[in-house]
Amino acid sequence: MSLGTWGDVVFEVSADVMRTWQSMQRSGEARWTRHEVYAGKPLPEFIGPGLDSLTMSVRLDALRGVVPADEIKALREQRDIGAVHPLMIGGELVFDCTLKSIGEDHRRHDAAGKPLLIIAELSFEEYA
């Protein structure tokens, strides 16, 4: 069952494959500027909404039907070309975004040194 997508990345859970997030945080902020006033307090002015961001922790586990080295390589390539894709979760558009950063925690490797388990911290930023 597909939980969501970002480009070619399909977050899914099935009998054969599990590629999904363990935790997800979304944040955003408003944009403000301040105008200095002589002998008085600065005057704030609302400029507009800022860009939202979303961070998720994804488990790439060979025991769950994925090849962690291939998965992380594909994510790095998308990050490095500045790919913009819609982020869909639960059939709903979250926002169009880029993969801003990837944090990698390599936890298990096989006898040849190939990763068997990588926890990837993916940080997406809205692309307006």
C-alpha cells in the first residue's frame, strides 16, 4: 500500500517491501520585517508566509525488501541535481519541494561492508 510519494520515491508497506518514515515533523513560519523609528519602538510589518519544511526519518533496511545503498544513492542524486517534485502523503499534496539535506546513520553492514540498515533523515523544503 502506497503511503506517499516524492518523485520516483514511493513510501510503501507491503508483504515484500517496507519503505516508510518512522517520524515526521513539519514546520513553517511567517516573514516579518522591522522598520526602525526614531526615538520609538520599531514597527513590525508582515511580508507574507515563509517556506514550509518537513523532516522525516526513513528506515532503509535490507530485511524489509530494499537495497539501502541503492536507495540512498538515488536520494543523493535527486538532492544533488536540485530536483523538485510534489510530496504526496495519504493521497494529499503536502507541497512541491526539494530534498534539501540527507543525514545518514549507517547501523549495520554485511561482511563485505555493504550497508544493510541505514536510517536516513530527509529534510524537504517547499519550492514555491
